[in-house]
Amino acid sequence: MKKDLGYTQEKMSLLLDISLRQYIRIDKEICLPRTDILEKLIKILKLSDKEIGQYVHQIIQKRVS
């Protein structure tokens, strides 16, 4: 999930209060974040409903293919 706000992966992991490794997995769309992390991402990145839906859809598609 990316929106170019100039944040590094390290900065995002700190803002989300998760490990860098966990954030990288979320950033590479390897796994869906927990609900509480997703809620933080939505606020930090100011995601629209459409963007959230696209993100979740992309991850699900990767898992089934």
C-alpha cells in the first residue's frame, strides 16, 4: 500500500508501532495487516474507500493465484 508522502519504510513502521519486517510484508502486499494496523494506515495515508478496496482486492488476488 503506497501513497508517496515521503515516508521511509522505517518511518512507517514507527508510525504504525510495528516491526520493520512486518511493515515490509504489508508494503509488498504479502499479507493483510491486522485491523488495528489497517485503521492506522488509513489515517496516516488518508486512504479513500476506493483505495482501501483496491488494496484488499490486490492482496486477495495474490493469495488465490
